[in-house]
Amino acid sequence: MKNIFIFSLILLSFKVLAIDYGIDRLWDSEVQSKLIGKRLAVLTHAAGQDKNGQHLIDILFKNYDLKKIFAPEHGLRTLADEWVQDGTDESTGLPVISLYKRSTKAPSPKDLENIDAIVIDLQDVGVRYYTYFSTIAEVMKASAPLNVEIILLDRPNLLGGERLEGKVLDSTLAGGFTSYHTVPTRHGMTLGELSLMINSEKQMGVKLTIIPVTGWGRENQIQNLDRPWIAPSPALIEIKQVGLYAIWGSLENFNLAVGRGKTNELAFKVLGAPWITEDESKLLANELNQLGFSSVTFSPFSWNVTRAVYTGQVAHGVWLEWNGEEVRTDEFTYKVSSTLVRLFKNRLNVENMSSRTYGSATMVNAIKNGIEWDAYKKVIDPELELFKVRRKPFLLY
């Protein structure tokens, strides 16, 4: 596959891509003209920094009329793994309004009073069930009737912009926080492009300005960043975990531990549970190694769980070693899920498999009923071809 910059931390010989994100272009005169004289709010998090390490909030507060701050899931500092409450930003004294509360995930009309435009800079990871696009869409929907402009500072899709994988979400499941719009699991679009799509397809009517990335092509996957990696959520502490999350992050539906913990160095590198025995972990590793994915290997692995329901217990399962080469993520998820169901159907909470995560109830039922991947692939692939055509008018790169 030409010009692919893969995630693998082994392949360090690749040239670093010279890219300006939308935030790096705040000093362009045409961008400044869109901000001057406007009462601004901002939606961002810890990763909202430019290539010089300046945070978006500090830039806007020093140079423009910044009034308030909105924070997405995980909070402004990207430290929270639970509901986030409103607060005050220590460095600016501005109010911080959480858009990840149990009661609501959208700004209220009162929150948008005396605001002319909301500047957005969020680091996405390129899969449908990651929630930052849902937050953006809710902000757009709330802003449109009040004539509040959205100025989105775009970023590259870390998984690249060419490969599309996974079931296109059934329209009956759209609108959920992890299933907001009818796109494939791996959609190959930037947040700017997704925002253009939903503004048009849902006829939101919001005044939307995208500040594009420069220097990025759709064929590029980002491994050697020209800036430090800043975790966009607590479990993605290194960039390789973005690829691992795309490969099998959906398996968090099950009553399994995935390595999340106090420090998250194991997050998405392991999979297991206390109810799996050490002998079963060897069987599981052997079965998964038979699935035919040359870029990944599985080994039996046990660890002390430090998060969620299995905290303090020893989990047995597998360690995934990935060499960084491409894995068709929907095929991987399908086959691994099918193997887990087959081996542990009496102890695995199969009933919790989420149609919203997998994209449809038919896909969930196919896995439960042991339908071979090649048969279900015939459902997915034609949808992906149609989606390529559908997304084309909204592509910026």
C-alpha cells in the first residue's frame, strides 16, 4: 500500500510529516479575521495544543474575546473517566461547562447567550464510537437556531482517509452518543468533513467554518508526529494504542478487562477476565492465532486489574502483539468476537453485545449464530462502496 505511514513504533525510519493542523493556522490573517470582534466560546481538551505547545484556550484568551469554555467527555484536562461537572478554568478564571453530564450532553440556550462563535479543536481517533464527533454535532444542533457560528480547527484522521471498514450504522440506531450518524466504524473522515456531512444531511443550518489541515493527504496515517503525543482520552497514553483501539476497542461490550487501569500502559494490549482460567488463556491464544492475521500474534497473559468491576482481581487472557501493519478492523473484531462467543458462551455476557457499536442488530446476531465472516462481508462491502460515493462531496483533502 503506497505512502502509508503506519502506527508501529518499530518503524521509526519514516520521515516525519510536516503538517499544520487547523490550530497552527490561527495566525493566518484570513483566520484571524474570522475571530476578531466576536464573543467566543471554545470546545477543546488537553490535546488542543498547537505545534509549539500553546493551548488553544491561552491563545484565544490572550488575543481575542473569549467568554467561556465547553469541555467534552473526559473533561478539559482529559483525566476523567466518569461524568464531568461544571467548573472554573484555573489559568483564565473562565467558566467551564461540561458537555458530558448525566443530565445532558449539549449546551443550553443560556449557555450560548452572548456568544457569537464557538471555536472547536478536538483530537479524534477515526472510529464511529469515539464520542467527540457526537459532542460536536450536539453543539452544532444547539447553535443553529441561535445563529451561533461554529469555527472548527481541523486535524488529520490518525487512521488515514482512504480505508473504510465496518458496518455502516443502521439509521434506526443513529443519534446515540457512540452512534451519532450513519457512517462506517472506520469512516476515513476528519472531524471537519464529518461536520460538513451532518450539517448537510441533517439540514442543521448552522453557520460552519472549517479551518483545514495543510500538508496532510488521505493516504497518510500518522505515526511519526511532528509534535508530542497528547492523550485525547485517558486510556490512549501512546499513539500505538489508537490503532489497537480501532482494532478491537469494541470488545469492551463484553464482561472482559481490556487493560484499562490507573496508569493505562496495558490498555487495549490485553484482553481477559478473572473467570478465564490460565489453561483457557492458552487455548484462547491458540485459537486467535489460527484466525490468519499475519500482523498480530497472541500470547497467554495474566495481570492485576486496577479498574472497573474486576479491580483487585487477577485476569487471565491474551496479550496482543501488533507489528503496525494494516489489519482490516471489522474482520478482526468479527472473528475475535465469534471466537469468544464460541469458547465462552456460558460465561460471556453475549446479551450485552451492542448493536450501536457493531453497527446493526444483524451483525450482532450473525456473530452470535456463528455465521462465517466471508458470508457477512458480502453485506458490509457493498455498503462501504456506497458510502464512498456519499462522503465524496464533503471531503476536504
